[in-house]
Amino acid sequence: MQVRDLTKMAMCVALCCVTAYISFPLPFTPGYVTALTFALSLSAYLLPPRQTFTVILIYILMGAVGLPVFAGGEGLSRLVGPAGGFYFAWPIAYALLSLAKGEPPNFKRYLVANVLIAVPITYVGGVLSMMLVLDVGLWQAMTMAVLPFISGDLMKATAAALLGVKVQKVLGGR
């Protein structure tokens, strides 16, 4: 890897850490509304799949060892709690988004790939963990892990696609 790649990866990890704090809890779900998914999308648009996976894994490991980088400030308990499935789905979801983004940078392709790949995979992770940890049925898990987040995730996916295209053009694609 080149210094430029490592620098972009470090900036993406830092962006993930910062945007996780732009969050708020909802009273009827253990999940948080957070700007982190914006940063994850942007990372997928700016990095190749392996680097995207690595960035998200580093972010998760930082939280797992106790650094206060997760929404709500929780550490390892966040990963094994009802919302833990979101965290485990992210490396797969956003590495696949990075793989599907295509070349050259294109807003519509970025947005469609995010909405059809990353968002549903993230929701599957959240639903599964809520069903397992909270011992609830599919419908109740969906009302906690999917329905409250759809509109916000669509807005964040749109904003990330817009910014991702602009930044990719400045950085020269890739």
C-alpha cells in the first residue's frame, strides 16, 4: 500500500469515529440514529473493497477494546447487544458497496448500489441480532431495526453519493 492509500484509510477511520458521535437514541429501539452510516458509505466510495473492509474492521476493533468510538459510548457490550448485528454487517455491506460502485464516479450508480446492497445487508444484521438477543419475532425486530431508520438512511445514502462523486473527481477517481 502507498502512503496515499494509508492516509485515506486513516481519514476514513477518523471520520467513522467522529460521525458516530453525531447520534441520538430512539426510545423504542436499542439502535441509534447516527451519521456513522454516512461515513461508512463515503469510505466505500473512496476506497477499494479490501481497504473499505479494513477501515470498518479497525473502527469496530477500536470500539471492542474499549475506545469510546461507538454511538452511545459503549464498548464490547455494544457488539454483543441487540444492535451488535449492525456492526457485524457493516464490513460486508460496505465492502460490497465499494465493489459495486463501478467506474467512473456516478451519483445514480452510487446511490442505487447503496440502497440495494449496503442498506439491506445492514438491516439484516440488525434484525438478526435483535431477534437473537431480545428473543423477539421478525416483525418486532423489523420495527426496531429497520422501520425507524429507512428515511434517514436514504438521506444519508444520497448525501454520501453526492459527496463521494465530488471527492472522487477531485482525487482522480480510483
